[in-house]
Amino acid sequence: MTAADIRLKIPHEKPYHGIARLVVGGLAARLDLSYEHLDDLQLALGTVLENEGYSQSAEVTVELRVREGGVEMAIGPLHATEVRTDLEKNGDAVSLSRLLSTVVERVELEQRADGGWLHLEKRIPQAG
């Protein structure tokens, strides 16, 4: 794989979330990722986008970076407090942290000038 950057800005409204999933799907197809890896990336993205409590503004940006060995995704700006609270929840229910940790290898919340950004990393085994 070679490094590539994609930045998609869409209205933070449910009808537009499918566009972001299509972009992730197109990237996965271009990289010849397995269905499992595609599903993991789309589930992580959908989980964050579908939570209305995370919405901080009328628009949301999804940044994708392809690098050797994986795909990095950043989603923002988000209400960092809401995301952090959900990442720290423990209990019997499936928490955001538990869900994301099953589909991606790294989850990190970053504060930027415009709000919180959730960084996710999915490692992709090299074909050999």
C-alpha cells in the first residue's frame, strides 16, 4: 500500500452518513481489503456518526489515511466530553470502548481547535 489521504466533509445528518460509508467502502475495494476489514471500518464509522450526542456542528469531517500496514480514520469535530464519557463507560452494556476495541486496534481522542477528533486505526495484514 502507498500513503494516500482522503478528507470528506458532509452535513452531520443521518441521510449523509451513507456517503461516508461509501467512501470507506470504495477505499477498501481499492485496497482489496477483505469483507471483514471493510465491515470493521464501516461499523466503527457508523457507530460514531449515528450517535447524535457526539455532533458538535452542522458538518462532520472524516479523514482517511492509508499507510503501510493499515488505515487510519479521524472523525470530527465531535463533543469530546460526550465521546470521552462513552469511551470510559464500563458495565454490562456494550460500551463505545468495547465495541471499537473489537473492530480497530487503536482508539484515541484528540482535542483540536474546532473540537474533539476520534482517531481510529485498523491494521491490515500484508499479503505475502
